[in-house]
Amino acid sequence: MRAIGKARLYRRRLRFLRFERGATVVEYALMVGLVALVAVSAVALLGTKVAPLFEGGPF
């Protein structure tokens, strides 16, 4: 790799590390993933226990 190419690559890395919006997007993606995981776990654990409440009711 030429010296100019290395310098350009280095500048791009620095720019990427300084770019805070990318980190924010990752943080929000992690939070959404965690909320989805909790929701799926709650439905999986409580789904069979709650189902009888909705079966054969006065509705």
C-alpha cells in the first residue's frame, strides 16, 4: 500500500471514530434488541399461563 493510501485510510478511521452518530445508532439498536428479547421471553414464559384466561370467557 502506498503512503498516500495509508494516510487516507488513517484519516478515514479517525473520522469514523469521531463520528458520534454511528455510536448512537448502535446504542439504539442494542436497546431495541434488548426490548425485543425481553418481550419474546415474556410471551414464551407467560403465554401458556395466561392463555386459559382468554379461553371460554363471557366474551
